[in-house]
Amino acid sequence: MSSIHQFKIKGLREGEIDFSAFAGKKIMIVNTASECGLTPQYAQLQELHEKYFEKLAIIGFPCNDFGGQEPGTEAEIEKFCVFNYGVTFPLTEKVSVVGEEPHPIYKWLRTESQNGVESTEVAWNFQKYLLNEKGEYVKMVGPQTAPIEEDVLEWVNG
């Protein structure tokens, strides 16, 4: 099975995010948007980041693919996330997660022949992809599922 650890992406506030740096940690990848009804999930993602940073890496992928709900520049996204939610977990450059040219990480996440587990569609903002300590795909969690729901916390602590 392949691993997310093969990927790198430009970070919003830091240079490059190298997923191999997260070896030994579980990873939660979330496509985010600043003007979505689910945007308050940023607070719960930050809460998870602060509580479990030693064993869980949360990576936010800002995208404008759903309802034009992330229209801002990367600088505006960064300012919004920090000012409104105190976000300190890594955010990537603004990407596409669906359509003809999704970011290669999302192509890998969404395609069974690449991730080795299942093919999925990204339904909306704040869909979560969970990966184990080896960077292997575990499962997808829908946008409506809060980051601190019991089944997610069981996965983090499992």
C-alpha cells in the first residue's frame, strides 16, 4: 500500500509541508473554507491539534470548490483562520480537491487504485481523511461529522 508520506505541498504560512515529516503520527486532512456553515469546525480542529499534537497532525487544505466559500487570497485565509479561530495547525496553499485537476494529494486520497482502500468523492467543505502512523489511508469522515465526535476521538486514541 502506498503512503501519503510521498507527498509535499506548499504551506500557507511556512515553506513546504513534507508529509514524510509526519511519520509516526496519525494524520487528519481536511478541506476547509472560511465562508461555509461548517467553518466553526476550525475551532474543534484547533482543539484537537492542541490536545493531541504529539500523536496527530491536522492539515487544512483551503479550497474554493464548493459554493465559492473560500474566495479570499491566501493571506486573507491565513488572517481569518488565526484571528477567528486561533489556528496554529498547518494550512496548505489554496487547492482544488475535485474537478478535472484536483491536487495530487486529493487525487491519491480519492482513488482506491492509489490509496489502496476505497474511492470517494469530496462531498463538501470540511470532509476529513484519516491516515495511520505509516501514512496509510484508513477512512473518510463526512463533512457533517464534527472533528471531536466520539468515533473520531476513538480513532485518534486507538
